[in-house]
Amino acid sequence: MATQNSSLTFSRRAFMRTSSLAGGGMLIGFNLFTACKPKAEPPVDLSQLNYNDFNAFIEIADNGAVTIYSPNPEIGQGVKTSMPMIIAEELDVSWDNVYVKQGKLDTENYTRQVAGGSQSIRQGWDALRQTGATAKQMLINAAAARWGVDASECSASEGVISNSKGETLGYGEVVKEAAGMEIPEDVSLKATKDYKIIGTDRGNVDIDEIITGKPLFGLDYKVDGMVYACVVRPPAFGKKLVSYDDSKAKDMDGVIEILKIGEKARKLIEEEPGAGGILSQSDKVVVIAKTTWQAMKAKEAIEAKWEDASKLESTEEHNDILTGLLDGNKFETLRSDGNVKKAFAEADEVLERTYDSPFLPHNCMEPMNFFANINEEKVHLVGPIQTPEWKANMVSKMLGRDTSEILLEMTRMGGGFGRRLYGDFVLEAAEIADAIRKPVKVVYTREDDMNDGIYRMAIKYRIKAGIKDGKVTAYHLKEAAVNSNMYGLIPNFFPAGAIENYQVDAANYKSNITTGAWRAPYTNFLAFAEQSFFDELAELMDVDRVQLRLDLLQKVKGTTDERIQYSPERMEKVIHAAVEKSGWGNAPEGIYQGFVNYYCHNSHVAEVADVAIEDNTAVVKKITCVVDCGIVINPLGAKNQCEGGVIDGVGHSMYGELAFKDGVPTASNFDRYRQIRMKEAPVVEVHFIENELSPTGLGEPTLPPAGGAIANAIKAATGNRLYSQPFNNNPELLKVPEKEILG
């Protein structure tokens, strides 16, 4: 299909104005060839259309097909579908005629190209709506000018502009006029009642490619002449390379080259302190081969000699250190209300409990990988990464190249969960490509992923509450973590503001084991600890556990404390809905229920777990999950996210555990690392609170409450409280009391 491009772009002055309107840099571009017709059929082969070298949000083809670029990384959270839905809604085009492409890293035209913290939709909501609405208004203005009427007399729907006389023009017919017009300073956004796309179920835009195995993921990417790299890494945290013998490996089939890397990474650590936690300071040996299998086999033949560079740490030692931190007084106080010490001294009763969790790997289904090709003109990077801008800037510094020379393209990711935030594999690929000057892809084995990963840190929490005259008058939360965990907002989550004397302290032990964000950072374990504690507190006070939470929320209503992050009114609604939808208190015989409510990542969630005890094992039958995340863009995708988060939370609270012995993880593959099985996944029933509030995150908020709901249900079943994860490590606590069995 021969095409001729017509583009609508903006001057620098106009672009900056648009940036201000959208709350972030943006460029609305069009490739329009002829009119957009209402009954236009999408093209059979989009590759025939000239869409090259175009880095804006929108393109419209001559037959009415609209291509919308999704700017943020796609890790399975659905933004490649939902973000274009927002643009298409305000642009007023038919979703049936929309095609979606993954945007490249483009710091001039896009903002916050990050997948993390459940922030993509929340941060992009206003800018994406503004993008679509501005584009539509410019096209309407152009049509109005051609007709000689006021733009207020015109409207647009499904790619066609109409006036009061019944005349119509397709978007493509007015693109040249629109290109010469000023960008409107104010555009109207749709009312929620007028949405045609937002709020409707839409399938994943990549689903056909996913189920038919077409190239989408980083491991799928290849170019002519590409070679593969596998890396020999330190066998333990705290080891460094002394020497290596590659005589056996270099003669193996397919091996092209064997080299050592590490110097550039060490230099980067000196210049970029934030890189130190994700980059090994040891040299590494790299095998370059024609195929991944050849590279992996040759890697096994490398005889490397290592020596201790720092202490080889073990989990047993970490446990003692973290307990010592909780017992000590070297804390950073993150929030302090009232006088906690005085309130405890005056309390009638005091409850104190300690909770602990293990390290966890990320174990993305797609192992870490990245492509790099470097020459004098360009540094070309392609692969699965959650933080493309950060990584491009680090590569620029590491190689001494200008950022304008870095071209980074994102592929779909086979899981991220925080592991692909850090991108140490990107830097390895760049250092290798710079050395060999060939297109190369670094590929990790599963053992590489688990043995030399970035882990959820081991954590202990100690929670203490004081009761005076039947009321909770004091609350003190202490955290001790390997490396660091808490950050500024957590102390302002529930129950902050609900208890007059309230304090949150944090302490950490600096370890050479690399740790970082793991799905639902900071809250993935804290929710279990706090929500278990609330249930036990209710038992001690002899009050209803749900009512205790509702009573605390009453104290936050009308607060003027701007630090409080959650809404007591929204939390109340999810609590009441969860009680109703789950049949709380009316479970069938043999089913025991546990309740939690939680706020994190800007969303409010309540969950009820239905648990049975079978053969002295807790079996999670069902989780009822109620979520207030504001406007739901794509209910089908949102439900999938909630279900996945809950199942992830169930699996890791029940089974997930990784320990270290002399700097080496105790599991290096799935034969020793226990994950939830398909048959163990519970039924997850999801309900959304309907409102017209701006959308918040969904990729993470349903995971943290799951562990607490299960633990509270297990207590109801067995009478035993669980204070550590994974739960199945405590089989003696999962037995139904003998008197209940006999009864």
C-alpha cells in the first residue's frame, strides 16, 4: 500500500504550552492520509503503512485505523491496553479501529515512562485525557474553519466531525488545516456519563500474539548477526573474581569469544552511588556464542577462582541481628504523635507481638535478558525494563556517551514484580556490546536469576498497643529490615490519625545481599503483621474485629492532618461491601473466615478469606476482594489484576521462602523454591466500588491483604496465631483442635 504522510506537530513554544496543559511533556502527532470514514475497515497488514520514526501518541491511517502509542512499560498490568483506551475515549474514535503499539523511550514527548508503584494510570490519567481531547478539538476547529462555522456548532464521534447542517468530514480530510492552527488552551473533557470506551471490558491488545507465540517479549527479539552472552557470576554474595581458566570453554561448539567485564560497572558505582546496590563490584566472565545453549554450556566449562571480598552472610545471623535491632534503641522515627511512652505507662493492658518474614526472589517467568548493539553513532538497547529512562541515563554515564545517542526500545515483559526496575542486566549488555561491537543479547539462566538476584528483604516487625478504659490509646510499630524497607508514606497509612499516641520507627542492617522492591513494596508483609495484630487486639478487648476497625476510622473523619494518605470514608465502603459480599459470619460448616482491610498504592481494599483445614493443612477456598480504585478503565483487565494480586499474595504467604547460607541462596530453581500450584489457587471474587473519582493503582494493592486474611481465618479454624511466613512452615499450628474433630 503506497502512502504519503501528513503530519501535525507543534512549534517549541506551542509544545511547551501543551506540556503545561497535560501535566507533562506531550506531542500530539498524526499521520493521516485520507478521510476517516465511519465504516472504515482496519488494514490487513499494518506493516505496509509508513509508521517509522514517529514518536508521538497518535497516528491515523487513510482507512480510519488509529494507532495509539502506549508510552509506559507493559509487565502484564494491562497499561498497553488501558492507557490507549483513555486517549481513544477523548479522541472519540471507535475502539474497533484502534491499534496499539509500544512507545519507545522518549523523554521529550512522554513523561514518567515507568512501570512501578501502581502509578501508570494514576499519573497518566489527566495527561492522556488531555492528549485525546486536544487532538479532537484541533480537528474540529479545522473542520469548522473549512465550513465557515463556529467550532461550538460541531461535534466528533468515531473519527467523523459533524456540523449542525448535517455535513461531515473525516479526521483525515482536515489534517493539513489542523496542522497550521494554534493549539487550544482549554479543551473540554468528557463527563463520565458520556464514556463509550472507559468502563467497558476490552481484551488485551496483545492477546493474539501471546497465545500464538508471536514475538513480543525480550527473549523473542533478534536481529541478523546477533550473538548471545551468558555471564559467569560470583557464586556467593561477598565473593570476587581472582582468575579464570577458559581453555575448555573456548574450544566448544559455537563459542566466539570469552572476555572479562566489570571495570565500567565499578567506575559507574563511583559516579552513581545509587547503582552500588544493584551492581556487583566483582569482575565477571562472559561467554559469547552463536546460540544461548552453546553459551550456557560453555559457561559451565569456565573454571573460575574466587576469594572473599566481604563477609559471607547467613539467614540465621540475620535473624539474630534483626531481633537485636528491635530490642535496641537505634531507630529513625518516621512519625510520632502524642506521647507514646506516657500512654503505655498509663495503659490498663498492653499487647505486643513480633512478626517476621523471609527473603523472597522475584522469579519472573521470563528470565532477565537484554539486547545491545553499539557503534560510533548509536547505542541501541532493546528489551524488558520497568525503568527505561533511568537505565538509558546509566548506560550513557557508564559508556561516556551523550544521552541523545541512546535509543532504548521496550518489549513486553514476562513478569517484573520490581525485579526489572533495576536493570543490572541492561548495563551488562551495554558493557559487553561496547567491548565486542556486535549485536548481542545477554540471557540469564534461572539459576543466574535466583543466585545473583535482587530480593525482597528479610524483615521483622514489632507492634505494641496500649488499651485504656476499653479504648486503644497507644500504638508503636517498629521495623527492622535487611538493608532498608519503609519510606515516608507508610507511617501515614491506617491506623495513623486514628490513635492519639502513635509512633513508627525503623532500623536496618546494611548487607551485601542485594535487595529492592518486590511487588507491593513496603506493604506486602506489613499488611499481614498489622491486620493480624488488629484481630488479636480485638480479641483482647472482647470487641468485634470489624467494628474495631470501623471505630478507629471514625476518629479520622474530618481530620486536618494533611499527612494522612487514606480516606476513612472510602475505607468504610470497602469494609461494608466485603462484609456483605462475603457472607461474613455465615460461612458454611468447615469453612473459617478471616477479615482484613488495607490501604496501599493509593487504593482501598478489603478482603475476606474462606479457609478449610484438610489433612492438617490450611486450604484457601475463596477470597472475596472489594476494591475502591476510583474509575475503572477496563473492568476485564482490572479484575485480572485483582485476581492475580490476590493469588500472588496467597502463594507467597503460604509457601514463599528463601534463605542464605554463607552468601548463597538455599534455592536456585523451582525444584527447591515452593510456589503456589494451579490447583491451590482459590476462587477470587472481585467487586469494585463505583464512583467518579480519578483512578488509582491496581497492580499491587490486592496482594498485601491476602496474607492477613488467611492468617486470621487460620486462627478462627485452629485457635493458633501465626507470626511468621510462610504459613506452611508451621504445620503444628495448622491442626484443628482435637475436641473439634471429635465433636
